[in-house]
Amino acid sequence: MWPLQHMIDVPIHGRILTLELFQARDLLFVATERYAFCVLQWDAETSDVITRVTGDAWHPERSPTHNIKVGTVDPDGRLIVFHMSNGILKVFPFTNAGQLGEPFNIRLNRGHVLDIKFLYGCGKPTVVMLYKFDALAGVPFGIYDSCLFFMIVFLPEPFCGVLFFCKKVICYRGRGGQQTITKEPTTISACGRVDLIRARYVYGDHNGNLLTLDIAHEGKMPIGLKIVRLDKTSVASSISYIGASVVFVGSSYGDSQLVKINILADEIVPRVEVLKIFENLGPIADFCVVDSERQGQCQLASRVLQVVTRMWSLRSSTDDPYSTFLVVSFISGTRIWEMNLENDLKECQIQGFSSDVETLFCHDAIHDQLVQVLLAIGGGHLVYLEIGDGVLSEVKHIQLEYDISCLDINPIGDNPNHSQLAAVGMWTDISVRIFSLPDLNLITKEHLGGEIIPRSVLLCSFEGISYLLCALGDGHLLNFMNRIRWKRVRRR
């Protein structure tokens, strides 16, 4: 087993579009979609990250490019280049002291740029661009007039050439001329070098196929290309070689995977062995309707509901793996839908549930019980109630100096039926407080600053680390990470 050890979290305020290692892989170049960038270095002695350079290439008068990659860095650390609005390259040179020099612009006479990278082994920094044509004539290097390019990959020493990944072919161009091999007509999503000696690359396509590309060579002269299909993985967004045939397949479309590649596999040993899966916590960006009954008919049912205030899913018993009921709260009432054995969602009634008033909260409870909350108290009163078998008892009641705006007691410990902490958002002093249960003793208090009141809090756990999420009234989400005794470690 190859466990990946978590070392450190580095907050980046923005959506990262470019990550590149350079200068013998000691430095990391990071660029966001709004053209902010930095160069980071790992300090092995302190086990921390050092920020070497920061900068901003944003220009408010130029519309941003829609390219998925906005910047690149010279492998020898001489230049940083950003593709701004179509037709403009912004160049940041490095000084001899390792600082950024005065930037300058280069105007292009080409169309929409798809990809841009530096060549290896050049005396002067040399950039190669992949761009979209209005006409399919004059493709770079004259490879194919009708070739549709998806990606360019640059080869370091000893080749110092370029791999062009097209829809139906892969072409090498550089020292020793040109080598071409045909492939299945798929879209390449990621590529990474996994063998420095054999010049082997692993790439993935949009179907989740993982393949290897071997560059046969004699010394520094490539003499041929060979493709070997390995197996299915998550659709790769990045491929990083760890060592000893272990590869990290990063995916923004599914769960990332740590896999081991066995080129000389047989019927017993698979070619791709999944060592670990990293769950993707990203949002669901799209849905599709599937004809599950194979009748050739695509059916979609929907219903208009007016002024929905809250929604919950409930299980019919605590041992059920899936939820059975959907509870929808309105201003003037509460309605319940049940998923039956035929997978039909029908409106129903739950005995004891009040349907003629708005529901503030409902949840599953121990002893196969359901809880519905219809009212709350004000004036800063905080009351802790415990649920028994048909019994609801008050355990603790305290008085706070301000009114409460939101609260949560979601269990994050080993016992899923018992909460140890309560998170409380406050009016007036704009703070979040953590209380211990059942005694309601204050553990910590966090002032949020500003004038925006916390509207929702949630205690949760991701990959064994406890978090407190706090949503403000203006839409901002604050993230508090806690490791020991709920002392604040980092806020994002």
C-alpha cells in the first residue's frame, strides 16, 4: 500500500487554473482564473511552504480569455507568460535576484489560443502555442491539414521535442524529425510522464480510459511510438507520477485515485490496481435523464411548489441505509412525500406530524423516532433537550447576552446518535460560539468581524478532520478547521 501523507494545507483565494513545477521541480507556479499568481517553494527543514514571488496580471480594460489555462512558466525560471484577451501575451521576466521584472506585452497575429507552453533545452525562452483557426490550413509543423488538436506536451532532455495529441493521431516533433501513431478517436483529458528512463507517458481520455505512450529511441533520437491500453479509471484531469509505478489520477469529474500500473500484467494481476480513492467533494454541475427501462421514451415529471422555506429527507427507521420521506416546509404548512417500493414519489401523511404549520426543523432520532420542531424561543435562551424512547426531557438551560441567529448540534464524533458540541451563531456581536454538551459550557468564541450576521452553521467532518462551516447573510461561507479541543486552527 502507498499511503499519501497529508503535509499541509495552503489556502489559495481563487480558482486555480495552472499548476506547474519548474527548475528541477523545486518550485511550483500557481495561477488563478483572475490572473493572480505566485511561486511557492517547499522548505524540507521546517516542513512549510515559502512564497517566493507573488503578482497580478489582471487588466480591467481587457476581457479575460476563456482558455482553461491562463499562464505558463519557463522550465528554467526565466519568464512567466500569461495569455490575456485574444491577441495579447503578457510577459513577466525574472531578474538575477529571483524577483519579477517590469512586465511587457506581445501582440499576436493568431486566432483563439488553446494552449501555450515553453520548450525545453532552448538557449532563449521559446514558446509554442496551440491555437484555433478559422480555416484548417497551415497547422503548425504541417502535420495534418484536417487534424484537430487537443493538447501539447513538451518533452524534456534528452528529446526537447513536442507531443501533439490530436483526435485520431499522436505526433512527436523535435530532434530526429517526426513520429506519428494513430489512436482511437477520443478526447485527451490529461497526460503525465511516468518513466524517465524508458520515456513512457500515461494519458487519459474523456471516457476514463488510461493508456501508456512509449517513445522508442536510440540515444537522443526517437524512432517510434507505441500505445498500450491499461484499464478504466476516473476521468483524469491531471496525472502525476509518484514512484515505483504508482500514479495519482486527479479528477475534477469524479473521485481521484492512487493507482499502480502493471505493464506486464496477466489474467490474475490487473494492469491498473487502485490503491486508494479520494472522494470528490466538488459540486454536482449537471444532471441527465436516463431511460432506465429501455423503452425508448425519456420521461421527466416535475411539480411547481410555491414559497418553499426548508426541505429535509427522513428515513423510516434508523437502520435504513436510504431516506424514505421528503419533508417540504412552506410559510403556511408542511407537506410530506414518500418513496414507495415502485420508486414512485407520492404525497403522504406521517402520524403525529403537524401539516397545517411551518416546520422549523425535522430529523431522524434514536428508537426509530422522528422529530418535528414547530417553534423556537428568543431572548438569548439556549436550551438543551435529550430524546429518549417516547420521552423528551430538558437537560440544561442557559441565558446568553444576545439573541441567537442560528445553531447546529450535528454529531461529528464516533457516536452518530450523540452530539458532543453545539455551534451557535449570535446577533449583535457577530460571533460563532462552541458549547460542550450536555453542560453547555463555552469552549471557544470566534468573532467574525464586519456587520453581516451568521445565518447558518454546520458541524461536519471531511476525511477525519472536523470543520465548522458558517454561512453569512451576504452569501459568504467561512470555514473553521479544528483538530484538538476545538481551538481554532485556520479560517478560510
